[in-house]
Amino acid sequence: MKKLLFLAASAAVALSSCAKIQNGPDARVNDDRTALNFGVYVPKVSKAGAAGEMDNDKLRSTGFGVIAYEQEGTYDGSVKPTFMYNQLVEYASSVWTYSPVKYWPNQLNDEGTTDGQGAWSQKAHTVSFFAYAPYVASAGGTEGIIAMSAASATGDPTVTYKVSSDLDKNVDLVWGTSDGATWTNVAGGYNTVAAGMPYLNLQKPAIGTKVNFKFYHALAQLNLTAVGSYNIAGIGGTAKNGVKVTISAVELTIPGQYDEAVLNLNNTAAKTPLWDVTGATESELTLAVSGDNLNVAVKDAGAVAALSQPAGVTATEGPVLANSKYYTLIPRTASTDVTVKVTYYVTTDDANLDDGFSRVPNVIKKTITFPNGFKAGTKNNIKMILGLSEVELSGEVVDWETGDTIEVYLPKNVE
């Protein structure tokens, strides 16, 4: 089944070290140290953050959502999220806040045992926390984050994502996990959750303790860049004055991709998203970009002189997509072929021509292979190297060849 995703002209992730949002006021939520508080960590992608990529600054602007389950005993997926549901945690006035503020349950021990201070409760209760970002008040639509598990639903919390044909709807979806910290609870025990795993079965900790979420990228990212190869075998060289190389369209064809999948926030492997592709369509995606979805630095300006074209493709690698945007894909790790088709123009100013310039179209197509597919949390890139060779002219004069000599008397002399 072939699915065509076309970006109209008017339309608009490898894991590395984790960056911690500053301690102190930045990490506290509200002013009540006995309240349930959150702290936040966001992993960096392999390169500097681009527009739309989730990093500390982006998280502060979007906020994150929390779904929490309070129940007797340990989390088993049998209860609905009655403690928190899609609770917005937002950054304002240099602190993380949420409302209404919640407090830890005090049921720490089963009947017959005490909390070490002489108090006992009928049954021990725990709270399990799950989180995602960017926050959406109400999931919907047909692309990007299109659905969430309901507040009335039992079982693990989920977020449904659909691959988008609109660059503005390609969402850097992240989910929250434990940072691996251990703290003492008020009963004298310990709350310990392995790093990169969900926050399950937490009990009331010491005053001021925060639930520190470390967010990981759930999708794979695919970028496009371009660089010139001017009259040399490798990357580099210099285009002559009055010559511009500009791009009018790029089309990617990627077979064997999922168009939609469900992210289970209760991941079972550390730092690894748990995607459910049951019922998903495995299709051939065609991602096409042109017009205003192209970066202004390389976007072809039409049938105008080179002087009126943008800088175009140069010997320095630059982005092809507008405003450093990118595609997002449902992760798959099988070797994947990608067919790249690029349409670009070479425009040369020439006062001798009727239009004052020449404009040569080039439509080039090639299939490349991503041997590891598109793993979650990886930032992948197709670097298009556009090679141009100068037309060189030379000349020489060919010597005359010996022809026939014919005698003719006008008139012939006689004796």
C-alpha cells in the first residue's frame, strides 16, 4: 500500500548525554515543601537543538502532561488514573507549577506493622507516575498526537501518534522516566526506580523530595541538508560569480514504514519507547517538500536571473527544510532503502542571452540505504551533494587541406 504525504507550498532523534534543568527554584513546584513536587531532566539530541526539537527551553514553553495512578498495593493496570490525568506541569516565573496541588498518600504500611514512628495504616498505597511532552490539552486531529488513553480507562496510559505530511505537525514526542535516584520514604524504606524506567509504586518520601522526570525521544528524526561539489571530486570548490544552484523540490520514498502507532508510557526496557503497532498500516511513505517548506537560503526563486536568486547551495552544508524543521518517523530498526529525488536549477547570468541568463533544470534520483533503519531517539540526515563540473572551451585553427588546381586559358595563346 502506498501512502502519499505531500507538503503543499503554503504548509509549514541518537540519544546522548542528559541535560539537567537547574536545581533550586527552577526544579521546585509551588511553595509547599510537603506537596508532591516535580523536577525535570531533558536529554539532548546528538547536535544542537533545532526549532521544534524538545530540549529544556522547548519543554519550558510547551509544558508536560502527567498521568498518575493511586492504588492499594502495587500498580497492576487495573485502576483508572484517579490521582492525576493529563495534568499540565508548566514553567512560569522561573518555577515549575501545576494546579491543583496534590499530596502524597499517608497509607504506608499494611495493618499490623508501623511506619517506624508508631503509626500504622490499614493498607499500604502507592502512586505511579507517567509523563509525556509536549503537552496537549486535548489530543485530536488526523496528524501528530491524535489520541490519548481516556481518563475513564484502566490499563497503561498511551499516546497515539500519526506520521504527518505537515512540517508543523511533526512533533518531537518524548516520554518521562525515572532519573535513577533513591530517596528515603517516611516509613524508613526506600523508593528506588531504575534509570530510564517508569516511576512505579512510589510511597510518601521525605519532605521536599521531587519526582524527577528524565524525558527521552520516542520517535526517529529525518533531516535534509545540501552541499555543493564544484569542479572537484569531493565536497567543496567554488561556483563562479553569477552562478546559483537552487532547489525547487525534494521527494523521499521510504518503503515499509508505519503510518500510525501507539506509545505505551509504561515502557518495559530502560530508555526504550514501547510502541504498539497492532493494526498499524505498513506502507510506502512519500514525503515531498517544495515551495515555502524549503529553506529560504536554497529555495529556487523561479525564472529570474542568478542575481535575484538566494545564496543557493554552497560548499558549506546547509539545511534544505524551512526553519530547521524535520520529519518524524515511527521507529523501525530494519535496514531501509530510501529513494531521493531532487529537482534543482543552475542559473547563470549572461548578458548575451535573450533573457539575460541561462537556467538549466536537473532532476536526479538515487536510492540509498540506512543500514540500521530509524531507531527511536536518533537524528538521521540525508546529505545531498550536488556535483557540478564547469563547461570548458578551447579552440584551434585547422590547416588548409590541398585541393584541386584546374587550368583554364582565357583565352589560350597560339603561335
